[in-house]
Amino acid sequence: GDSVTQMEGPVTLSEEAFLTINCTYTATGYPSLFWYVQYPGEGLQLLLKATKADDKGSNKGFEATYRKETTSFHLEKGSVQVSDSAVYFCALSGDQGAQKLVFGQGTRLTINP
Amino acid sequence: NAGVTQTPKFRILKIGQSMTLQCAQDMNHNYMYWYRQDPGMGLKLIYYSVGAGITDKGEVPNGYNVSRSTTEDFPLRLELAAPSQTSVYFCASRGTGNSYGYTFGSGTRLTVV
């Protein structure tokens, strides 16, 4: 079945550092790919998405490119802020049926001032 | 406000007790999902529904039941609570016309003691 593997955490960075969180996937067909963010005590919020190969999703300075050849969707940000501290989830949605979301295990990110 | 509403936000159950987690959405979405999130893990799908009167099992359905008598409501039932069901539960919905517009509720934190 479909699966998502993302970088083990936790990740701790200093403010203004460059961020990469790796995400790879296994899926049949043409899935859509997502990054969700979960702030402490809250639900999941969609951060960005990409629906086909070579698409780049972007939001709030975060970017991720759908790479079909490497089955990857790595999350990047050029200069992180303390307010980016959260748990980040990579996820995919199949292109058939109920299009259920399949999540990676999450990466906890802490940004120190 | 439009969205997905989950109640209660917190609950403590004793082993063997039963309860229903409520989920309601007011966006006329056909697709609804229940996920559980265990510490350090991603979200796992418990049950989902593609429309009123139609439900199906996800990855981890044992110990749970659902019903979908209306488009708006998708309650999750725990019949005999067990410590392994201690988790945070999230409900989500998605419209048919917008395949990527998942909306998550704020979650129910359940502890079974």
C-alpha cells in the first residue's frame, strides 16, 4: 500500500538557519503530496501541496517540489523563525476512490532564538 | 464559523467504559475521516465515509464503530475502552469538487485509565 517516510526528529535549529525536512513516498498512480503543520495543542493545518510531478508548492516561505523520479517531496525554508516551531507532517493522497490521506510519522522542529 | 467541530476536547475514560466522539461539518462535504495520533507517530486512519449511509474501515478500525446517517455528522464510537485507545483523535472532511481541500477538526484528547 501507499506509504510516506519522513526525516526522523526532533530537529533543533537557530533562528535564520536553513531548514530541510526530507520526505519520500511509495504510491501507485499519481498521488498528490502535502505538508501539514501542527502547532502545540492545535489540529493540523495545510502548509502547502503539489498535485503533479515537478509542481512546487509554497507558503509562508516554505517550499517543496514534487519529484517523481526520486519519489520525494522535501520541505525547505531559507530562514526559519521561532514561530516556525511545530510538528511537520508529510502526506499523500491517492488519485482514486476516497483519496485517503496517508501520513508520515511527523518531524518536531524547534527553533531557538 | 464554517469548519469541522469535534466534541469533547478532552475526556478521561475508565477501562471498559463506552463513549462517542462527535464530529460535525457544515461545508456539505461528502467525504469524512477519523484519524488517531499517537505520541511520536503520524496519523492513522480509523474509518472513513464517502457519503451518508456509507462507511468503510481504515488502517486501524478494531475497537471502534462509526455511523453516517447525515452528511453533516460522523460520530466515532468506542464500545469497551482499552488503554491502547489513549490517543488524540482527529476528524476531517473533504468536498467532492475540491479533491485537496481537507479540513481538520481541533481534535479530542482521550485518556483511558
